[in-house]
Amino acid sequence: MIDLWQEIYSTVKRNKLRTSLTGFAIAWGIFMLIVLLGAGNGIIHAFEKDSKQRAYNSIKIFPGRTTKSFDGLKEGRRIQFDNRDLSSTQQNFEDNIITMGATVYQGSQNISFGKEYVNVGLTGVYPNYLEMESQKHYAGRFINNIDLEQRRKVAILHRRTAEVLFEKTHTEPIGQFININGIAFQVVGLYTDDASSADNDVLIPFSTLQTIYGKGDKLHNFVFSTKNLESEQANENFEEQFRKMMGSNHRFDPTDKSSLWMWNRFTQYLQSQGAMNILRTAIWVIGIFTLLSGIVGVSNIMLITVKERTREFGIRKALGAKPSSILLLIVVESIVITTFFGYIGMVAGIGVTEWMNAAFGNQTMDNGMWSSTVFSDPTVDLSIAIQATLTLVIAGTLAGFFPARKAVRIRPIEALRAD
């Protein structure tokens, strides 16, 4: 066995350029496959992460401005939602609605506790707010139906806001009373987010904000989770009927898409799933062809190697070497070279994906209304990297085995005559 390793080392040392070219083809194939899969996974993981932050079976409705005249009214009217829209939606689409919620805003307010204060906005919300949005419960409790019905003066603070107000005095926020422009609100809970947003609004019951700040029955947007809408076509039919209802409520043309904007998260989810599947397939196709190019490179070089050594094989057989020993030498040499350089390519590829994760692993995009993750965790499963490396090792071994088997079968005299 020692003699075998010495011969392999001697062969590699004599053919440095050939070995380097073989190794580069192997390492490059593995490296590119892992990097491509990592980059693709970064996009796919970002989509999956963003989808999990909100209820994907939900539709959020925003008011717009009419672009068509209708029922004697001119275009350019701004639509203003009210509580009637909530009850109409619930009554007309009870077979498709699970829960409903709405949001109403109040501009920046001075919020203080003792000597500490902040200036942030107020958002009136329903109990299902955290189910629909990317914010997450952090401590205490959230707004409930009793808070909504009794118009309680309770508040949910963002974790960062609570730190500003309470950290210096080492006071536990839950249960404390804060001053919001002269009105006392009791802090009953904290919420947080994924740090992709700078929005630190104080959340209070929807009905409380409407009453205290004179909003009447007006609201800024509303959202509902859906059921029995399992396809894009079903969602499109629902949206068409919904626009007709809203058009009747606010006297606008139901075909005027600018009158209200519907963010159908389920339809977006289905479309994104299709796009992700196409992306995943494209990455694998490109990666496999990259790997195949490495296999072809290895095969060509091994064919040339065996052809160049045909005379050597003839001499070995003339001196009494068994065909099996010559064949073993070629196979082991192929395995050693492909394994060594395949490992280098695998480590380099994993290293680059880890660098991408550190540099771009939590990239977000702010579109003005919310932030979404666009690149997250661009890493590759280690088992896939190992399988790809083993595939190339096996391919390199077979590339050397078959021509070597053919070469060792010829008679010594014919081998010696080989060019």
C-alpha cells in the first residue's frame, strides 16, 4: 500500500499542470453549484420568512382616489372608509371571513413617564392585529375584545419605546400608567418586530382612539382573514364582488381599481410560490450543468492521462505487473485527486455562502408602507454539498476506470507501440 501511495505522489509531482487543471475543473464545479444554491436559498428563505410574519390567508384594504366619474360624481374623489364597511363585509361575505380588524391613526403624540418622554404616533387596532401584521407579542398581554367594547385606556408599547421610558428608573413597564398628551393610559403589554421597521407607534384599542381623538366612525384601513378561497380564481371572484359592495357603499365605479387597493396576501403567496419553484428549478438546472462541465473536464483529462500512460502500462505488464494492480493505481489516483480538490471546492463554496450570510443575510426592502425581507440565510444544506462532491468523485473515478481497463487489456507489445 505504501508503494501505491508513493507512485501516486510521484505521478502527481511529474504532472503538476495536468493535475492542477483536473483539480480546478473539479473544485470549480462544486464551488459554483454551492454558491448558486446558496444565493437561490437566500431569496427563497427570505420569501418564506416574510410569509410567516403575516397571515397569508388575509386581505388588507386601503382607500384610494377615484379616476372615473360615477353616479354624477366627478373623478378625483378621495375614498374614506368607515365602520359601515366592516359590518357590510362581515354580513355579505360571512362564508369567506374568519376575523376582521381595522386600523386608525393619530399623528405624533408626546408620551411621558416621570421625566422621560418620547414622541411617537398612536395606532388604534383590533385584537387580531398581531395575527395580520409582522409585529410580535413581547410581554404582558395584547388588546382584547373587552378593551374594544369598553373603550379602555390601555396601551401596548414597542419594546424600544418602553426602554426609553422605563430603563433609567429600572421600572417594570407592565401595569404602569403613561401620560399621552394629558390622558393616562395603563401599559398592559409590549410588542416587538424584526428590526426591519423604525415604526414605534403606541397601540391602543381601535374604539378608544376613535372616541378620544374625534375620528367619529372613520378608519384608515381594514383587514380580514379569509377561508374557502383556495385558488387564484376564487380570490379574483371574491375581489370582484367585494369591489361591487364597496362601490355601492361609497358611490364609485367597481371597475375603478384606483378607488381602493386590495393587498391579497394569499394570491401574492400563490404567485410567489410559483416564482420560487421556477427559481429553484432554474438554480438546480444551472448548478447541475455547471457540475456536468466539471465532470466533462475531469473525464477528458483522465482520458488523456490514460492514453499518455499506455506505454507505461505496457512496460509494467512486460515486467510482470498484474492488470488489476495497474487498474487499481489509476482508480485510486482518480479518487485521491477528485476527493482532494472536491473538498477544496466544497469548503470554498460553503465559505462564500457563510460570507454572503454575514454580509447580506438579512437584507430588507422598505416600499414606504412596510418592510419586507429580500435576502435571508443564503446557506446550503451540508448533505447536499457532500452529495455533490461525492457525485463528482464517482464521476472522476469512472472517467479514469473505463479507459484504464481498456488500456490494461491490450498486449504489452501493442502498448509499447502506442504513441
